[in-house]
Amino acid sequence: MPPSSSRDQISQQPHPHRGASDHKGPPVEHRARGIALRLGAVTAFGAMMAAMKYATENGVAPVEILFYRNLFSLPTIIAWIMWSGGFSVVRTQRPGAHATRSFLGLGVMFLTFMALSRLPLAEATVISFSAPLFATMLSALVLREMVGWHRWSAIGIGFVGVLIAVQPSGSDLPTAGVAIGLAAALGAAVIVITLRQIGQTEGAAATVFWFNVVCLTATALPMPFVFQVHEPVVWVALLLGGLVGGFAQIMMTSAVRYAPVSVLAPFDYVQMLWAIFWGYILFAAVPTAPTIAGAALIAGAGYYVVWRERKLNRPVTGVAKL
């Protein structure tokens, strides 16, 4: 989900406890490269969500998808860690913090795939992009960060966009699916707050790796009871979903080495276009006018929040990705 595992974009400055995968040397700004990586990441996340949506449409339960998402992304993450300097980069002195973040992420991932199983791909993606609005709101309420009337107004407009997209009084969208999608977006915002705290001492490689390991271990427990044999094309979708999800995490994490988050964050909304594209190609689903209008309002509100925070020289609120 608003995408995924995680957008570990908490800080761009090296920390003495961070691993080599985060900073092999002083950060060198290369905005074009950072933007290219970010666009690659959101494209991969869009493909992952489409693959998992295809799996849900063909009888794969969300609990199975959770397991295969983490299982098939693990090889790419391990390869990245080995290339970055080996397993020394994932050593941590805060296992409790990683466990808390991982179980929160697992819950959000489950809710995201539940929403995906009940909603069209475009609508599920649009709802997930309310997460930055929730995150900005929580940064004021939980972290006591200053949020002025400009950003509160943008948050309000963004939530109006959500209401337009889901049409609570006249939509064909299932109420349960919309509620689950909003719960996942709120959960993703909570993870952002957690990541900002963990990111003070922990590197991105450690956060990504332990999240994947904890989620894989937890989701393996029920597999003997829920495992099913699927058609070959479904296995291909699950495999590709996991692989591209792993690559997306790596590209998302690597992008912030080359460009400020405030430059990169606006490109995240390209994922909405990919959701519309894959929804049409795979499921012949055409988003409704209210969905498009709501998406435009949400994206506009998100752009304004990013612009305002950049103008005030404040950290841009990110979104946790699956």
C-alpha cells in the first residue's frame, strides 16, 4: 500500500551508527538520478499492487499474499545488503523498535491487501494516498510539530478529495472496503512517525531487512493451514509481485541518497496513473469521474503540503510503503 514496505526516507545525513548501505561516503546530490530512482520505485510499486490485485481476483487470500510478498522480495533485499557491505549493515541495538515497527507494518500490509481484495485498483490506490494527510496531521498531534493554517487547509481539501472519490452516499464501492483502506492509510501514517524516530539511530538497510524478516516469520506460521495450490499464472503474479516489491523498496531507499525528499515526494503521485493503467489493462476497469476528481484534489493537497514544508525548511512527511 498508499503503497510500501517502507519508504525509509527519514534522514539524508549520515549517522555514526548507520550502515554502509545508507552512506558509503558523503552524500552527493544528483537530483536527476534521485528522481529516476523514485519514478522507478513508484512504477514498481504500481506493478506490485497490480500483481497482488490479480492474485486476489484469482482466489489468493490476503494472508497468503502477505507471506509471498515477503518471501519473494527477500532475495533482492539480501542481494542489496551483500552488495552494500554484508550483513554488518543490518546490526542493530534496538530490536524492540524494529519489532514494533515491523508488526505495525504487518498490520498495515494486511489491511492494504484486504482493501485491495474488496476495491478496484484505482480506488484503493487513491484512498491509500490519504496517508500523507494523516501523517502531517499526526506530526502536529503526536510530535508537536508546528502545522500552520496553510497545511491544515490543504489537509482539509485532501480529505474532501477522499470523500469525493469514495462517494459515501452514492457509491458502488463497498463500505467495508473503503473503511479498511482508510484504516490502512492511517496505519501507514503512524508508521511514518515510528520511522522518523527509529531513523535517528538506525539505517535504512536494517529497517528494511528486519521488517521483511519479522513479517516473513509471522506470516509463515498460518501457512500450513491456509496454503492452496494455484494456477501457474497466479504463481507468476505472486513471484513478480514479491520481486518488484523488493526492487521498489531498494530504489525508494536509494533515491533519498541523491535528492532531497522535498524534491522526490511529488513524484509519488505517479503511482495513481499506474493504478489506472493496470486497472484498465488487467481488469478493464475505468475509474469514475468522482474518483479522478478526488485523486486530483488529494494530489493537489499533497503537492501543496510538500511545497509548504520545503518553503519552511521542514522535513517532508513521507509514506510507509509495502
